[in-house]
Amino acid sequence: MKFLFASDSFKGTLSSETIIKLLTQSAKEVFPGCETEGTLIADGGEGTVDAVIAMTKGTMIEVPVHGPLMEETLAVYGKINDDSAIIEMAAASGLPMVPSHLRNPLNTTTYGTGELIKDALDKGFRNISIALGGSATNDGGMGAMAALGVKFFDQEGNELNGIGSDLAKVADVDISGIHPGVKEASFTVMCDVNNPLTGPDGATYTFGKQKGGTPEILDELEAGMKSYAQVVGKALNMDIDHLPGAGAAGGLGAAVCGFLNATLKSGIETVLDLIDFDQMLEGVDLVVTGEGRIDWQSAFGKVPSGIGMRCKKKGIPAVAIVGGMGQGAEKIYEFGVESIIPTINGAMEIEEALERAEELYKGAADRMFRFLKAGMGIHQG
């Protein structure tokens, strides 16, 4: 009997490492002598670089960069091997880096993310994965591209810095100085949203408010983004506005696709490929996955659906242990997950459930393995 454990962390309570430890304990207690293996997992959001580097036995590279407000800071990205690197844009341009009273997407930039990409190219990496998400920015990726050598000019010929308020000023783009490594590199962008660059479902109106944008600020940014899309689209001879995922990370999706010829790919699918998850499934009898809360959204690019579909293709059953179930959680059954086991074992306040997270998870794991053992004893009539 071989079990594989591949659960997302329960944010704020249980790490993937702790979950693997608890599942291993329960499995060994109920099935003495069983074989177990665990893998850290993430879906392209926070913690993706940590998970991939841990599983591939890679290393972290620390780089001095400029944060969302052009402050000097340090950020890290991951070296998977001599050719491959993985970057989280939130490490250099993330919302938590901006104090709440200073959050205003007119003033923030992705310049630091561009510096991470530049460093990776300078060091010879030519297979680069970039996780979008958690950004403090709405600059259309202008800052990141500026760090890579692209120049943006206003009508007077002045070079622009690449912050949100510069979008409306862009009158000309010069791509001749872009980093030479770009042409030699292959970029994969982890993105699980299909939002266009502009419009009601675009970068500004969908994500701008959470970055500090007031209605007035959002209107100004949207007008600027529309103008920016036209100018950049003309310079690149392509429509960057309506690319699926163009609106991700405040428009960084549009820039990496347009300037870097990046391929957009589901975050969880990218992670599973990077850690060679399909190989891990060889000889496995059951996979245990999960996340803190499972609902209808879990079927779209989250860890349980990604794991479940890989298991389904191999004919291996998967179950999910979760902190809680929300509306439409059962939709995950269509994605290879056979059953959902919540950790909550009685009526309790959310605070109590969080405080007892480890105890409750271990109890759920015990129940699951015991039920599995009971099912194995059912006589087929």
C-alpha cells in the first residue's frame, strides 16, 4: 500500500510540511508497513517558489531590487537547475510590501519584478517561470519592461518611470534596447485569471480597488490603460488588450506576453510539471490532497482540482481533507477527487477551529484511513 500526500497549506494554520507529517502518522497507525511520500505543493500564488525549490532541491538567489514604491529592498527567486529559474512577482512588487496608508496604484511599479527577470537572464537562465498574483501594481507591466531595457516616452520625448500614473502619458515605445537574453529565453507565466487588460473585467476595475484605488483613481487608471494598450499594441503589432490573462497583476500579463512572448499556463499545472508530479504517481494507490476551504472556485486552478485531474488520468483515487466546505464544493468530484473530509468534528467558532487546527486535522486523517480500511473489508457480493 502506497500513499502520496499532496495538499496545499491551510493558510495561517497548517503548512504543507505539517500536513504531510500528520498524514504520515495516521497512515502508519492504521496501515502498519505502508509506504508514504509527501510533496509540497502550491497553485502559482504565495509560496510557489518555496514549494518548487524545496521539491526540486534547488537554491534561492537574493537580489537587491526596487519595491512597488521604488524603495530599495531585497527579493529572492529560485534556481531549479542551471537553465531554469522561477520567480514570484509578489516578492518584488507585492501588495504586502506597501503600507496600507500608502496604497495607491497610481504610484506603484513592477520595476522590481523586471529586475528579478533581468538578474535571471544575466545569470544565464533561459527557461523562466513567473508566478503572477498578489501585486500592488496597475502599471501595465511598464515598470518591469523598463527594467529590462524597454523605453517609454511621453509626447515631449521624456522617458517615463513606469508607474500607474504614467500609463496615460505613453506616446512612444522603443524596444531596441530590450535585454538580449529575452530572444533566447522561454517564459512561462503562471496565471489563473482570463481577464483582459481593459474594460469592466479588466485589470483596473477588477483588481484595482484592493490595491488602494478609489473610484476616481480607477477611472484615471482605466483611461490611461486604454491609451497604453493602443500605443504598445501598435509598437508590437499585436492586440495586447484582449489576450486571455492580460489583466493579471495589474496588466503585467499583457506585458510579459507582448514583450517577452511568454506562454500563459495554469499555476497548478506549471507547478506539477516543474516537480514532475506524474512521475511521483507511479505505484501509488491513493492520493490525499486538500486546502483550507474548498468551494466551487476550487475546481478552477486550485490545488485539489489540479491534483485530482492528474490522478484521474492515471486511474488513481484521490480524496481531499479540508478545513471547511463552502457552496459548490461538490463540483470537485468532477475533477478526480472522490471524497471530501472536513476537519471540523462539531459545532465551534472559527477561532477555536484555527487554534485546534493540528488536532482537528489529525482526527480527520485518522477517520479517513480507518474508513478506507473498513471499505477494503467490504465483501463484494
